[in-house]
Amino acid sequence: MRRRTSLLAASLPMLAAATPIAALAQDAAGTSAGATSHAGMDHSTMDHSSMDHSGMSHSMPDPQGRTSAGSSEHGHDAHAGHVMPSSPVSDKPGDAPAPPVPTDHSADAFFAPDRMEASRGVMLEEMRFSTFALQVDRLEYRAGKGRGGFGWDWQAWYSGDIDRVVLESEGEGTFGQAAERIELNAFWRHGLDPWFNLQMGVRHDFRPDPQRTYALLGIEGLAPYWFELEGQLLVSDRGDVHARGKAAYQQRITQSVVLEPELEVDMAMQDVPELQVGAGFERLELGGRLRYERNRSLAPYVGVHWERKLGKTARLARSSGENASGISAVFGMRAMF
């Protein structure tokens, strides 16, 4: 009796484990049989119009076992507060206008605006840049064919950075002979914006003979990519009109070595026989100077200078026995005081 009882107790767990397997097998068999019998049914003879489909649920079951209400609730809660973009983000920069420049001052919120305006005026006047300076861009010896020559280009100014009075001179010549060109300019320079300045004044040519005095109107400044530009329109006391253009660029090779190519061109609007100048482009200068700028107050340089007379002016020079062009090596100093 005890032995039967122990065998029965030992077989109960095995029966419990086998029961789900048998049930699953029975369900699978029933499903297969139902599917077979349903496949064998002839649906063509059935009248579906009388069947009420309104109560039937056509929703697909959730594979995760969630109800449709739960899914709907999850969809709204999980994405609440999220704004989906209506279009892809563009990499192009915007073209919105810049905001207006602020004109209010914080101090005006605590003190009388009229008193603060006067205070700002006093501060600007005290901080205004006003001084005298002398800058010698070129003071050089030119070694070419025949006798050596010389050249200079300097300017001095007084006053501030917006308005200043400028005195400048440039010229050239050959040792042992009278200078070929001596020019002296005096003009008022006014800042138009942070990059360009207006020039208004006079220029007097001591050489060549006969002397001429010109009314001067020009513009100078720093163009994009750091090109230094200058243009002048000149009307003489005899009525002849001339123009001059300059361009320069300073390429810093190292902290102390600077390469500066330059271009200068002169143009006459009419023939001036007494000055041996023909209408059109009259003169072109090209140069390149390499300077050692250890100290900005004094910088030695070496380079090359090429000059050529053009058009009718060149023909007039040849007819007078002069050379229309020349090239020379230059050695000089650049200084600022």
C-alpha cells in the first residue's frame, strides 16, 4: 500500500507537465480540423447581404497584447509636446535683415538723459585721436643703366582719425641732373566710413617745367582682400585735366619680412605739349619691395622699380632723345616718426 502511494506521488509532477503539451496538441489539432472544414465550405451559395457586420470588430490584434485604447493613449502621451518639422532643415544661410543698431544707453535709465548726453560728448572729445605724424614710405637709391638715381615718397599729417590735414610729396631724379619730377600735395582728408577717405586740396608740381598748380579731388582706402587703393582727379590752373591711380598690397611673409608690390598709372585727358604729355595713358610704374620690419619706425628694403611712358607721351620722349622706359634695382629705408 505504501509503495503504491509513493509511486502515485512521484507520478503527479510528470502528469502535470504533460497536461499542457497534450492540451496544446489537442488545440492544434482542433484548429487544423476547423481550418480544413472551413476551407471546404462553399461560400458562393451564402447570402452575405443579410449578415450584420456592424457588430463585428475588424481591428487587428496587438502583437504585444496591448489594447487599442492603450495604444492610442500611449501614442498621445509619448509624443505630447513634440513638434514634428513640416520640412527638412536647410543648410542655406538666412537672408533676414540685421537688427537695428541700439540707440538706448543703460545710464539713461538711472540718470537724466540730457545730462548723460553731455557727459558722453565730453568723454568722446577727451578720447579723440589727435596727433602729428611723419611717414616716409620710400627714400631710396636706384641703380640702373648710366648714373644712379633717387626717389622719395613721404607724407605728414595732423589732427584726428576722422578729419586731418595732410601734406605729402613724391618725386624722382638722376644724380648730377635736375630732378625729373617734384610734387607737393596739401589736402584735407575726411573719413567716409571705416574703409575709405575723401581727399580735397591742391597739388603743385615744381618739376617738370613749366610749373603747374592743380585742384585735387580724390579717394583712398582699403578695398576687400586688403588692397590699398587711391584715385585722384586733377584740374590745373591752365585748364588741363589729369587723373592718377595707385594700388598696393602688403604681403607679410614672416613677422618681420614684408613684400609690397605697387602700381601707379597717370592719365591725361588732352595733349599738353609744353609738358611733353600726350592725351591718354601717359606713364606706368611697377615696383616690388621686400623690407625687413623689425621695428616699424625704421625698416630697410630692397626691390626693383620699372617705369614706362605710354602712348603719345612715349613718342614725344623718343623724339626728344629720352628713353621711354627704364628698370632699376632699389635700396632704401621706410620710416615713421
